[in-house]
Amino acid sequence: MTLFLLDHGAGNVQSLANSIKRLGYPFSWISTPEDFQKATVLIFPGQGAFHTAIECLTARGLLHPLLDYINSGKPYFGICIGMQVLFASSAESPSVRGLGIIPCDIVRFDDTDKAVPHMGWNTIECLDPSSDPQSTEGLSATSHYYFVHSYCAIYDPERNPVAAEWAHSTTQYGNDVFVSTVRKGNVFGAQFHPEKSGAAGLANLDAWIKQSLAGRVPTATVTRAPRPPKPADGFTKRIIACMDVRANDEGDLVVTKGDQYDVREKAAPNSSTVDAAGAVRNLGKPVALASKYFESGADELCLLNITSFRNSPLHDQPMLAVVRAAAERVFVPLTIGGGIKDAVDPDGTKRPAVEVAGAYFRVGADKVSIGSEAVYAVEKLRAAGSGDGTSAIETISKMYGRQAVVVSVDPRRVYVDPSTYDGPYKDELVYGKDDGPMAERGKAWWYQCTVSGGRETRPVSAVELARGAEMLGAGEILLNSIDRDGTGLGFDHDLIGMIKRAVTIPVVASSGAGTTKHFVDVFRETNVESALAAGIFHRDEVSIRDVKAALQRKGFNTRLI
């Protein structure tokens, strides 16, 4: 039996390859239509938009051979888009036809009661009542799996009996219950990403591959138990560890952390020792720290490139090497930021942002974070009234789906006279509370966006940027605060709550965490989907396990190891 992986050409397939290597299975890649004849077991990993997958397969002459392979009865495992292409069509790309193996449609989540994309860890419920371990494909109702998608197959036996017939397990997100795995005959598909679901995902891959290589194929007809009327929503709060990566003065990449973005050491007061003063703060090696946080239970990792290499991203071999090495050891999502923009190589070669993003996806990144370029794009959007399709946000989300694009917002407070201010941001003013910090009482402020690592302000508010980014195609907001960064005073709930109310996409709270209580408070007060920290994790002041334990004690769903 020969295991093959199908790369449709527009997504992160390296992470699946890393997972299968970790499990010890040899495999080959589908590179030509003839390779389908050699394959006896096939996995189609998915990342990207529905139309991108179909168009790429068609352009490479692989679409019809793929359909022939599936119809031959040989084992097939489709992941995310690899599952969705089995359906007739998707609301994401109404004019594009899928394979039609499952003759019903993929629809968009309802975003009136929740953020969309569905981005994070959730539980599943297997519908097959069989006690045979093979029937579950190594899945567990007590485990969490990583989902990142805006479109799904709704589970409704009365209105959508075909999807229900194929449904192997379901998941609830808000008020929507959708098909999280399909299973019939030789076909298995998962809406979640097993290669990014830690030990639980590896168990799923191992069970399916082992069963398929042994030549066993599930039966075509399965008697399934009725769906409970009110399933539990297992969606968790995500805890993200962030690493600012920078070249030190010797040229080595290190993880650093600054106060209000200043990453260089300062001489201690009244100290005669000045050797370390001015040096880049070194808190560890990026790959080693990434591995540590993965083992500690981080739900996601963020690597932000703040070094000068980002001026020529595709020549930034050290950072690409960091991402590649981290992806080989970390089986949770990786977000990469810094230099994701249209660039020009030293020899004059133009590199569009989508090509830069693609380079990082190919070595194992799952999402890219866009900062300054997003501000400029929203300024352009505001002036023109609509996007022109050329911004980094638009081009990357069109190719890979909006779930692959994070916009990093770096605002700072602008204080105004609350009794006289009548400027353009009067509706966004925040007023200091009478029982709040003394420095804020009697004051008012709005949040102004910055670029270039906080060194330059722009005439755009944080609310304008978040709304504009969502309009252009961003799938998530990473919300920082220059005023709170490095202070340990807790997250800025006023800022976070304002942005959370302004958009329908997920929001990551960042800047200011100093204790486990700060995480509990931000989830309780703002209902954001996730919270990020850096320095307190790097310095071992607070552990990820401690944060999750505190959240559980307060009744929040979290993913446990």
C-alpha cells in the first residue's frame, strides 16, 4: 500500500507532511495525473478558498483524476477544503462546482450570534454508535480539535438529509450545528485540521492511515444514533504565546520583548555596569521557546519578525528557517508577521504580498499577520469608498481565504478635553471612570493607529482600521495597545470591548497581561475569543497551564493537554 499526499498548490501542506513524518509513515506527493494510479491511500490537506482549490486542481490537470481516484473505492481523507470540495458547491464561490460526491451545498455560518470565521478549538460528537474503535477513526468526544473556517455543511436531518446521511460527527458553534467529519465507504473527511490539533489530531491521522494501509475500508451503510436536540458548544477560549523575533547585534535571531516596543536593555539605576546597556534583550531562541509553549499547552503560537530582514522577505532565509523548524516540532497553528507586503528584492524583482505569504505557508505557517500595510490599505479604502483588490489583505484572502489573514492593530491613546472636543472621533471617545486609575479620572481619549512598530501615528482610529480590515477580507484582529504593552497592568478592556463590538470577525486581546486574573477579566468583560501574552511567559512569571487552570475555575472552556 502506498500513501500519497495531494498538494493543490495554494496552502500549508507542509504541516501535514510534518505530522505524518512524526507518526513514522513514508509517503509521496501527487505531482502529475499519473501519480493517482500509483496511490492506494490518499490524503488531500486543505487550506485556502473553495474556488482556489478547484481552479488549482483544474489548471494542473488533477481534478478529474482525483474524482476517478475517489470513485475507484480506494481510501481518501480530505482535510478542511479537502473535505469541502467533495460537496456540490460552496457559498464562498457560488459559480464554482465541486466534485459532487456529496450532492449538497456548503453554506456560510450565521454571524449574528458569534464571530466568523469559526477559529479555534472545539469538540465533536461521533454519531456512529458502534463500539468498534475503527468506527471513530481515533476521534474522542473529550478532546478538542482545531477549526478555522467560515463555511460549513449544516447538520439538519430534515432540511439537509444528504449531509446528515454522510455525517460521521457533528460540532456546535453558537447556534449552528455542522458536520465536522464525513464518512461513507472509502471516503473520510474532517472539517478540522488534525495536523494542527496536537495529540488528538495525530491520533486521528494515525488511526485512519493505519486502517487504510491495512486495506480495511469502512462499510457504506452505518446506523447512526439520533442527534441530541441541544448539543453542547465546546468552543474554547484560546491562549496564544507570542514571540517577537529580532536579529541581535551579532546577527543571531532571538526572541525579545520591549516596554512600549523598546527592545534594547537599559542600564540599571546607580549601576556602574553598563555592558548590557543598549543590547537587544535576549529571552531565548525562537524554535526552543515555540516547542516549550506547545508542550505547555499553548493553543496557538505567533512569531512576529521585527528585524530589518523583513525589508526583503523572500531573502530572509533565517526567518523562513525558523518557521520551517518550528513547524516540524509544533502541532498547533502558527501565525507569522512582519514584512507581509509587496516588496522589491535587491536586484529589483517585485514580490507581491501574496507571494511572500505563500512562501511562509509552504514552510508551515497557517496565518499571516499584516500591520502597517493594513493601515495604508484602510486609508486608501476610506478615500476611495471601496477596495481595489490590490492590497495585501485582499490578495491573500482571495487566494487562501480570509481565515489566513490577521490584521495587527497597534493603537495608542490620544487624550482630548472632554468638555470641548468635537472632532471626528467624538463617538469613539472613552471616558475615565470615577473609580478608575487616578491618572484617567476626568479625562477622555480615542485610540489612534500607528505604523512602523509604533514610531509613527496615522489619521486612522482603531475602530476605523478594524472595520476597514474586515471589509477588505481580514479574518481576525490582533489588538495590541502601545499604552499597556509591557506594563503588567492588565488588558485595556475599553479598547478591546470597542473593537469587539465593531466587527464580526474574531478578536485577539493583547498587551498588558501580568497575572492569570487578567486573562479571566478580559474574557469575562469583553467576550473576546482569545488572549495573547509574551513577556510574562518568556520570563516564567506566569505559565500557560496556570492561565488555563484559572480560566477553568471560573467556568470557561479551555483545551487541556
